[in-house]
Amino acid sequence: MKRIKMKNQSTKFILSLMMMSVSLSLLGQSYFAGWGLTQNNVYDARSAAMGLSRTALAQNAWSVAGNPALIGASDGLHFAASMLIKSMSETRSIEAIDQFNDVVTKNVYAANSYSHTTMAFAVDYGFKQFSFAYAWVPVHDFSYGFSEEIRNSLSSSYYNRDPLAGYHIFEMNGQVYAHTLGASMNIKSLSIGLSMAKYAAKDMSILKSVSVLSTDAALASATSYSDLTSYELDNATLGTNLGLSYKLTHHTSLHYVFEKIGDMSFLSDGLIPYADSTKHYPEYFKLDSSAVYTISTPATHRMGISFSPGQKEKTIVNFEMELHKAQSITYAETINGLDAFDYALEDYAVFRAGFEHWASPTLPFRLGYSYEESPIDKAFSITRFSVGGSLIVDQFQFDLGANMMSVGYEYPDIFPKVAEANNPGLESVNESSTNLYLTVNYRLP
């Protein structure tokens, strides 16, 4: 054996529909989360259970971060809080080649998992045709954890486990969150809403380290090192959502959102997103000094339709589509002669569908589906299915649901051997993510 990363040779998930809520961020590949390319404005369990719907689903206070035209779904004062327990598991493997140069299997050399908890809060007030709302919602979550054991090779005459040679560790932490304030107005069959988001960040860092216990060619460095990158949100423009909702018939409504996510500039004293034309994949690049990079996001167009078949409106069905233009990453100062991220980020689209049926006045059941392309490459697109429900007790509504996702892709080794540092081979990465939601809504009597 060469190591747990063997370069040389190298849940069951059945949940009660009424007890859990699971969702995940738009970009399934958590290793890329530090680039901050996508936002997750969905933090309530009802939306998560209906395919992460946020354009055609009336959510009272939560709509301020989705479609502000739907803030005023009902009169009165409402409070909401949501807890998200986010988890991820990832395996990395390489091909095992036999003497005939055929692929025999894929050897898993590293398996990692992690989880953490975040919170979101929202409040809204509706009076006649006017409504107002505020939400505190995390929009970028940079959490990721990777740890790999490296082991020396012993000859076949030894029967004990290969001795430990060292570790490779890569960890990211931090969040960008938004203070979002919005208002809506109803004019007969038309509702119009506007919201503005101001961004802030906390606890942002990247740790990349190699721990050498004994010399081995499979290690990424001949000596130990530990690079801790601290970075912060240097500047950000306001985010803007303009939402429209039109009641076409008694059972059908059309929805549209013009969304402009704020451009964000990050100050890093170490690793930054980087790519040049000589490489097929972007990466994190180590700098010797601080640098500022800016993520610019063009306007997004979101469209949706919702309808309630039948006379008693016990069932709600909605479909949504999002059209995103390619983003850009630029540098305040040139890096290796480049003033921008030299990788062709792509336009991408998102499709969502949700279903809700009220079996009783206090017990709805929900299903959802979404297909989400990636801004990095269409090969990274993900599909997810979701399910959930609610329980209503007096003025309280407890929303729950479940959503699962997995994705596989190829990417260079993030800790290549010293001899392969300039030309690391591709390996297979398989990732699954589940996030447990619990949302509590309270309406003043």
C-alpha cells in the first residue's frame, strides 16, 4: 500500500416526511464554495421541501429575499426563525490500472464529512394593500473540510498496518450574510415588491497544511507547513430584487423577479481563486502578499407560475425558471500578468417545481424537484428531489421537509506529490450534501 491516498496503486436515508428538512446550496461542489459564485437565499423549510422554490411561492417574511411582491400573503405581524444543520460527505478516488493498462476499479483514498449549524430570521407586517419585511439570511457558506492520511509502504513480509507518514489538510470557514429590507403593494390583481440587501461577513478563513512525520514521495511537501489565510469582505454593492406577481385567474398566478446580486470584493492575505490558460481547471492560488479580488454578478431573471387546481385550493403547484449570466472575477492588481480570472465561467439555468397538498387544515404534504446547472461547467449540474410537510398549532406553524443531492466530477489532486506538482492527474470526486431544516413561524393573534 502507498497510503490511504494510494497514488501508486492505489445512509441509508429514510426519514419521516414530517420530521426533517433537508436542502443545500446551489453549487453542489463544496470545495469551490470559497469562490463565492452562487448565493443561497432559501432558508425556510417550506421552500426547501418544494424544490427550493423562491419566485412563485408566497412565504410572507421569507419572500423578502426571494420574490418581494409576495411579502403580503396575509395581514398582521409574523415572526419566523429557521435552523439549518448542514452536512456534507465526500470521497476522492483514483483509477487502479492492471498490467494490460485496463481500469480495474477506483480506489477511494480519502473520505471526509462535516456538519455545522446556521440560523436565519425574518419578520413581516401586512396592512391592507401594503406589507413590509426584514430578513437576516446567510447567502454564502464557505464551509468545507478535507483531511487525508499519508502512509509509508512496507514490504509484503510485514503484516501490520503501514506506518503513518503525514497528513494533508484543507479547511474553509466563514459566511457572508445579508440584511434584507423590503416592501410590497397590492393593486387589484397585481402585486409589486422591492427589496434591498446589505452584505456583511464573519469568520472567513482557509487553512491549507501538510504535516510531515516521516519522508515519503506521496507527500505534497518534503517539509511541514501550515498556511492560514484570513480574508474579509472588503466592499460590496447593495443587492436588489424587484418582484411582480399577477393573479391571472382565481387559480393561476404569474411571477417575475429581476434580481441584481451585489458585487463583492474580498481582501485575502493568502489563497485566492485563480486560473490561467495553461490549466483546464481553476484552483486556489497562494500569494505572498494581500490581494483584493471582486466577484461581479450580472442581473438574473426569474420567472414562475403557480396554480391551484380544484375549487377549494387544497393543492398548490408551481414551476420556476432562473436565467443567470456568466459571472466574472477580477483582481485589483495583476497576478502573474493576469488582471482577471482566466477561466470561462458559464451562463447557467435553474429549473424548479413544487407541489403542496393540504390533507387537512393543519397538515400539508409537499414534494419538490430542481435541476441546477453550474457556473463552472455543465458537467457539474445537479438534480435533487425533496419532500416535506407542516404542522399548525394555534398561531404556530412548524415547517419541515427533506431534500437530497449527490454529484460526481473529475478534478486534479488538491495535494499532488512533489514530482507531480506542475501536472497533477485527474481524480474522481463524489459528493453528497444534506441540510436539516426546522422553521418556526408565529403569527400574532
